[in-house]
Amino acid sequence: MNHWLVKTEPNDWSWADHCKAPKRTTCWDGVRNAQAQLNLKAMAKGDKVFIYHTGKEKQIVGLATVTKTFYPDPTEETGRMGMVDLRAEKAVPSPVTLAQVKADKRFADFLLVRNSRLSVMPVGTKHWAVLCKMAGAAS
């Protein structure tokens, strides 16, 4: 199983919106960056995902699971882009801020620190475990 982090602007689509979706599941669409698209393609059913609020919050707020692998994104006209489905599992008891991550030397090589604009990124096993502990969530 792999681990991921996906970003969303909470004014456009928030953790609360995701939890209100039917069966707490929604498509993760609108991703247009080529590297982020490759990361979506690499996701497998059952992979665990951190939901991260961008904007003023800049923090990990929830845990989700991939329920449907990469398929075409109908909101994109060329047919080259795709999306996955994610099911909201639970809010994290203690949201983890970007400031906390940047202040921790264990995350010096973490993509959230190195390439903060990437909207879909892998999270290594070691980073996943540390982030889960910081968030008060079981890994």
C-alpha cells in the first residue's frame, strides 16, 4: 500500500464537504499538473491519503482511502486528464500544520516542503508514520 497527500482549497472543497458526500466518497477531479496526474495514476485501491487544506489553513485535516483508481476526468476537454475516487475516513484529532512540518528536521526531504505547490504527492512510509503520530491518528 502507498500513501499520499492531496491538497484542496477549503473555500472550494473542504473536508466537511467531503464528509457530506454520498457514502463520504467523491471524485478527486480538476487536477491539471502533469506530475500530480502521474501521482493520481499511481494510486491503487485501498491506498491511504491525507487531505490537506491549502490557503490560510495550510494543514492536514483528514484521512481518506482510494476507492476507485484513475479514470478520465469529464471536466477536462482534451480527455488526457483523469481522477480517482476518495472516501473520507476520519478527521485527524490534531491537524498538522505546514509550519510544524517545516520546523521538523525529519521532513527536510518531504515533497510538501520541497515542492509545496504540487497538489497530489506521495508520502513515504516513514513520513506517513510520523505525520499520523503528530495528528493523533493511527497509521
